[in-house]
Amino acid sequence: MIRFGSLMVTLLIVLTVASALGVASAQHEARKLRSMLEHEQIRAQNLEVEWGRLQIEQGSLITHRRVEGIARERLGMAPPDARQIIVLEGDRP
């Protein structure tokens, strides 16, 4: 009977230590995953900022192209030939 009791105590100690190691491992994994999540959230925010900047840039480029297209098609305008460009230099103080 004493042998059974000591075997049970030993078994309970082993199970308690295994459970404690499992809890420590799970906490470590949870902290690591939380850190990865925060890193990815910051990355997502940076990508959203860059996306907004690119949308603004695209909008300005589209506007420029649209104005140039209207000038060419409706008004018959074209960039000047190199021979048509005259550079004037003024007196500088």
C-alpha cells in the first residue's frame, strides 16, 4: 500500500511538472505570436499609407495625361519642335 501511495505521489509530481512546462511553452508561443501580429499590423499600416500615396500620385498623373490628351485632340496642340524654342536670358543683378 505504501508503494502504491509513493507511486501516485511520483506520478502526480511528474504530471505537475509536465503541466507547468506545457503552460510555460504555451505562454512563450503566445508572446511570440503576439509580437508577430503587432509587427504585421505595423506593416499593414505602412502599406495602407503607401497605397494612399500611390493613389494620389496616380490621380495626379491621370489628370496630367487627361489635360495633355484634350490639348492634343480638341485643340490640336503639340509639344514645340526644338527649333521653335527660344531661350531668353535677362540681365541678372
